Amino acid sequence: MSSVFAVTWDYRCPFARNAHEHILTGLAAGADWDVRYLAFSLGQVHVEEGEPDVWDRWEEDSGLLALQAGVVVRDEFPERFPEVHRALFAVRHDEALHLNDREVVARTLNEHGVAADKVFERIDSGTAIATVRAEHEEFAKSHSVWGVPTFVAGDQAAFVRLMDRAPAGADPAVSVRAVERVVDMLTGWPELNEFKHTSIPR
């Protein structure tokens, strides 16, 4: 029986990258997971009281252009999503480029088989930001989600930090084990509220 769960993301977060790399690696190896990728804006989370939401001024936000692009690819070019998803994380964390640079995002899309002009049509029309907002607000309300990556299964949700990556070519057994441990704890041991190491061995 498939494990059914969802995971939030914002391309700016390195821990979101780690979790999503493990998910993508596991799925590519045939893991029996039914995964929903949920857009979530860290920019909106950090809006101060009295300030306007980022949805109405998203061009000022450092992550929402790429997040919208990811959502459009997820919904309209799903066969290309795994590659594009990895690549947009790499734009930020490997190349140290700006996620709100249209040329950078367009290049990334085109290099991975998605016509950038089609994606930007959805962004410029306002449909992409509407989707991002709807997902963000739905799960902030229903599951009190406040960050990324948050794993959601049924009525349970947990913010998770996996410390290691799963770049292309990584051992999928490691990724499958990591993700399944997270989901098993989320769904099978909801009594555990917090478990955090006091230090990180390096």
C-alpha cells in the first residue's frame, strides 16, 4: 500500500532541498509513495503585522518567481518536474544565483525541457501566484504549517530537518529509508512532538 503524504517547499531553504532530494531520489528508484508537493512562501511567513501580503507584491520577494515556476511545471509539465525541481534548488544553493531573476529561471526551465515562455504566461497572468497563495493558506490554516519542509499525512504535520543531501546518483536506499522513517514517525508516533539534537557533529 502506497504511503500518501505531502511536503512543503520554498527553493530558498537548504533543508527543503535536502528533503526533496531524498523524495525525488526515492521515487526515481521506484519507492511506493504518493507525494503531493506543496508550495509554501517563506516570504509570507515573515511579513510583519500591518504590512501587505507578499501575494500582491510578489515581484519584490526573493523566492516567489521560482516558486511559481515550480508550481506551473508541477501542474502542467509533470514529467519534467523532478529535473526542474532539483535544478531550481541548485540555482540558489549551488550557483548562488537569484531566484527572482527571470533570465536565470528561464534558462533553467529551457535547459530542462520546459518552454519558459509557457511558464511565464501563467506567472504573468496571475494564475501561478493564485495557486501558490491557495496552497500556502490552506495548509497554514488546516495544519498550522509555518515552514519548510513540513511533511503532512492525514491530520498530522511535522517540520523536519534532514541534515544530508541526496544529489543525483546518490544511493536510493538511503533516501527511501530516511523518508519512510519520517513518514512512519509522523503517522505512527504522533505523541512525539519534538526530538532535536543539542549539537551537530561536524
